[in-house]
Amino acid sequence: MAKITLDNLAHSYYPNPKGEDDFALKELNHNWADGEAYALLGSSGCGKSTLLNIISGLLHPSQGRILFDDKDVTHASTADRNIAQVFQFPVVYDTMTVRNNLAFPLKNRGADPKYIAQRVQQIGQMIGMEAELDNRARGLTADAKQKISLGRGMVREDVNALLFDEPLTVIDPHMKWELRTQLKSLHHEFGHTMIYVTHDQTEALTFADKVVVMYDGRVVQIGTPQELFERPEHTFVGYFIGSPGMNVIPAQVSGKRANVHGSSLNLGRGYGDLTGKVEIGIRPEFVSLTQGKGLPVTVRRVEDVGRHKIVRADLFGHEINIVASEDMPISADMNRVTFDPNHMNVYVNDWLKVGEAA
Ligand code: ADP
Ligand code: MG
């Protein structure tokens, strides 16, 4: 298990990158704590696999260093880094039995046969394949093969880090939940440093202690699920996390007040005079649909999603979402919204601006 340091790291797939746009991974500097479970979350193409493969040693960064427990491993091989990695699609030895596939990483490192037998049994149980341990891998479904890949990734207890790159893509939906739970319990049991790549916020938020949100080759925020919810540091985090995501509304801000199409709102904190692209971010959970007081809206649609209602409305030509409780009647004269001042965030050019306490 190791602390992972990303020092001045960046990567371009071009031999002579011209500008920032040529970098699939823009410069980053971070320390990832030993024994924590991280999720790398972002949409397809944002650089998640690039970063993961640099950490595992499959890819050499065009700039910067990577350290495990303060030791420079930038040029070390994956084997020397002592890492287990599981990919999106199964990698199994078809001619071997399930048991031998699972045992492979242990045999390779010369582990004691008694220990191997017992550990393989344990992993077989975790991935729900105990009954198939003596079957050959050939002929198994993609789903079963991927479970073997996952099992092989988890079999060694002495790795520095366990890396998963969208490992549940080909897994059946009901088994996904089961396997994610297993990975979590594995983490609790052994305390490995784990990095789990996904584009699915639910997967990231349920798996990880810390979620690393990536957007366009950049890490835009690292935080607990709660931090990402309450204080998105970038508007992308606001949109991407939550369902529906945060409302982002153009505004002018001066001191403690925001002006939205001529209506003035109290922000609770002071911001001075802001210039650039200025926006207010407010989660649908902190917007209330009311009568008589607040900003004028036109309700377009009400969706009942079980635990609550989602109201889709129009605010000065801008779509706004409101989460209302399931039992709240929504009448035609409810044509105003108010925002909870404790949950309003201010953004300048997409980045969070922290105001001064009033
Ligand atoms: P993600 O895993 O988040 O979907 P990737 O890290 O695979 O994203 O890709 C990030 C960017 O780098 C994308 O624009 C992708 O097209 C590009 N890219 C990925 N792999 C290569 C490669 N081997 N050669 C050139 N460009 C690549
Ligand atoms: Mg990828």
C-alpha cells in the first residue's frame, strides 16, 4: 500500500505538443493518501484512463513525476510498481481453469501452495464463482470472464495499489451492485489504496471515500461525495453530480447581492464587484417553488420520481430545476422561486468564488 504523489504531471499523445489543447492530461499536482478509495469520475474522453495508465506504468508521462511513498517510480514497470489493474474488458487465459486464472498472480510471485488454495477459494466466493472453479475459462460468458479478471485483480493482498478501469461495464446490472459491495468490503478488510475509474456518478459516490472529478483533461475537484454536492468547485461538478444537476444562472454580483434579470438576491456573503462570466449555482434541492415572493418562473413540467418531484421551469428563458417533496401540491399560482441563501454558490468563469463572511 502506498501514498501516491503526482508531481507536475501532464501527458500529450503528440510528440511535439503545441499548446494546452494538445494535452490529454493537463498539468496536475496531488497527493493521494495511502489506503484511501478514490473514484476517477468524468465523461468519456476526459482523460481518466490516461491518468490511470500513468499511475500503473502502462504509459509514461510526457512531463512530471510519479512517486509511491516518496520514491520516484516514473520509469518503473508495472511489475516493479507492484500494482494490480483490472480493465474494462476481460483478460483471461482461456485454456486455464477459473482456479488457475485466479491463482496466477500468486503462483507468479512464488506464494505458498496452501495459501494459494485458500485464497483462491475465498476470491472464488467473493466473485460468486465457487462452483465453477474447475471449469475452463473458454466458453464462459463475457460477464463471467470479467468476474475472473476482477478476482485476479483482487487476489494479491500485498499490492501497493489496486486500479480498476470501468471494470463493471460488461457485468449484468444486478451483479454490478454485488461486486461493488465486494470491492468496498475488500477495501475495508485490507485497506489497499484503490483507484476506480467510472463515468457513472452513482458508482463513484457509493464506492469512494474521495471522488476525483475530471473534465477535459483536468482534475477539477477532489472531494468527498458531500463536498462535491455542497460546494462544487467548478460548474461542471455541479452539473455532473446530482440528478438533476446544479442550476447555473447568469447574474451580476456586487458586494453581497446578486442581480438576476433585475431581481436582487441576498447572497449572504460579500464578493466585491465581479467581472467575467458570473453565475450563481444553486442545487434543485435548495430552490423552493412559491406564490407571491421570489423570482418569476413558468412551470413547464412536473415529474414524479418516487421519493420526490422534479419541477422543470423557465426562469427568464433559462431552464431551472426544482426538487419538491412528494406530497407538496403544485398549483397553477405557484409562479415564483426562492433560493436558500446558505446554499448559493458564486462562479466566475466556471470556478467557485468564495465570498467573505458578511
Ligand atoms: P477516458 O478514459 O476518460 O474516456 P482517455 O484517457 O482514454 O479518456 O482519453 C483522453 C483523450 O486522449 C481523448 O481525447 C482520447 O481520444 C485521447 N487518447 C487516448 N488514448 C490515445 C492514444 N493512444 N493516442 C492518441 N490519443 C489518445
Ligand atoms: Mg477510459
